[in-house]
Amino acid sequence: MENKFTPILVLFLCINLVNCGYYKSKTIVPHKLPNKVTHLHFYYFDIHTGNNPSAVIVAHPNQTSDKNPKKSSLFGTVYAIDNPLREGPEETSNVVGNAQGLYVSSSQSKDVTLTMYVDFAFTSGKLNGSSFSVLSRNPVREPTRELAVVGGRGKFRMATGFALIRAHFLNVTTGDGIIEYNVTIFHH
């Protein structure tokens, strides 16, 4: 004899299983926060040479260039960086922070383009402990480039903005460079 409650029990279990995956959310309107704008100017030292380089290759492609089979292609090369940020373009300028992250050589053409995933952290002054993050394309040979600021922490929470950069010094043979940064950050 068939139990009358079996179909009801199965239906009840199915409804409960469906409801277990139900996502609940509540939208809260935040208090109006004052928008702030901060302008920063510093120099980024990207050094690949010497006894203590600040940018090193951590992975490179396992292929060669079609034009020169003995030379490895830069496309796909990944660099880890811990670059000092300085007040001026001289090596004796005060260090105000460091840029840590990765960049990838992301262009197959002769025009070198890097895709940057970098956190710019400040270690002195009123911005000590704050940072902003860049996730952007950097076409190295263009005289002035624009990078996207996509976030931040500390005084730069919820940051958006942009960095206009240009090479102050660039050695195309070694990759060493000193890059001038003019950054505009919108934050709360």
C-alpha cells in the first residue's frame, strides 16, 4: 500500500532545498560622504640592473621570435616589482613609498606595452599607511601615458582616478627607468 504522505514529503524537501540556495540582500543608502580630490607628484624608480634590482623577471615565455630564433620574445614576460617612490628624479631624493606588484609585457608588436597590477603605498608623511592601486595598460613608448586608478586603502578608500606618467629617464637596453607620476585621485 502506498503512503499518502510520501509525495507531500518529497515536495516539502524539494522546496526547502531550493530555498537553501536563496540569496538575500538589503540595500542600504550610505550617508553622503564628502568627495575629496588629491593630487600627487612623485618619481617611480624601475631598476632592472645592479646588485639590488627593484624589478625582476619571474616568468618568461618558452618561445623565440620568428625574426631571430636565438632571441627570446618579450611578449608574455612577467616582472615582480618593489620600486621606490621618490620626491624627485635623483637617487638621493627622499623615499616616500614603494610600488609593489606585477607587470606583464602584453604586446606582440615592437611597441612595448605593459599591463600593470601595482599597489602604490606611502611610507612617510600624512599619507603614511595609505595606498592606491593601478590596473592598467601602459604603452611604454608613448611620451605621456594615462593609467587607471582602481582602488585604494587608508586615506584613499574607494579611490578612482588616473595617473599621467612620462619617462624622465629610460634605458631601452637594460629596461632601467625613472618615471614621473602626476596622479589625480578621487576618494572619500
